Amino acid sequence: MTLYLYNPMKSLLLLFLSFWSVSLVHAVNPDSTLIKPADSVVSAVDSLLPSFDSLCTDGFLLPRASAYDLHLGEINNPELLLLFEYWRDTPYRYGGRTRTGIDCSGFVNVLLGQVYGLQIDGGSASIYTKVQHIAREELREGDLVFFNIRKGRISHVGMYLSNDKFVHATVRSGVIISDLKEAYYQRYFAGAGRF
């Protein structure tokens, strides 16, 4: 069963509402197996959503950009930071895609789907074959960074934010922000790509 999502902010708010055991009325689309929130719920959610401009104010974006040493001018999708905040510290679990555990490719797939509307399946090596390869100097928010951590093959992926920072799910610490300038990531960096 797949939840039909109107946009990343709505999907996140609906997810939060569901998390807090708020009962949502759903309408089934008879032409597919998709389920979507009833129009009345979507309208209610719309009224609660902050506008893009309000996300870019001192109340949300500025403190987070500062805390993670990100360049504010390079942040085009505050939803990306909002999703990171939601997933932050989620433990690593191979093959996982839930808040109880998620792996690196699962996390990237969630970000691509929720923020950019892209449905890309597969592990890090598979994703690497699907992207347009770019130079590290060309990285911008939403691009993917790949690493050869295991046996000289692509075995890890994250999503670039700005200022050499990227978000990913690690075996040791779960979902975190790391820096490409760290010696460990410099050693294993394999390339970058964009959809």
C-alpha cells in the first residue's frame, strides 16, 4: 500500500499527524491501489503548512543552517532539512526504510521521493549507475555522493546539502550530517551524481 502524497511538506505533516495517533479519514482511488487522504484532511493540512517564505525565516532555516554549518544561500529546499530533522538519529538497519531503522540507500530514496518526487529503487551501487556523474566541485543541494567503503566498490550513498556537508544513514550513528572534508570520507569518496 502506498500513500499518495501531494507534496513533501504535506506528506511530512500527515506523517507527524499519524505518528501522534490522529485519526485521518482516507478515500480510496478505485483506479489504483493508492490511498490518499480525504480532501477535507488535505485542506486542513494545507491551512497548517508553513509557506516556503516562512520556512526561510529566522524561526526555522537560519538556526538549522548555522547549527550544521551550511551556507544559507545554497539551501533551496527547506523540506530537506525538515526531513533530516525528522529522521535524525534513526538507527541504521540494512534494508530498513522506517524510523525503527533505515540504511543509506533507503534514506536517500526517502529524500528523493519526499523532497524531489523521484522514485528510485535499489542500493547504492545500483543508484550510482542511474545518475549523471558530476565533478565534486559541481555539487549542489540534492546531489548524491557515493563512497567505496567495502571491497573497492560503491557501498554507501548520501545526499549533498552545502558547504561540503551531506546527510546519510551510517552503521555507527544512524542518520547524521557529515563533512566531505573529513579524512574518512575523503579516503573513500568515489564520485557524485545528479538526477
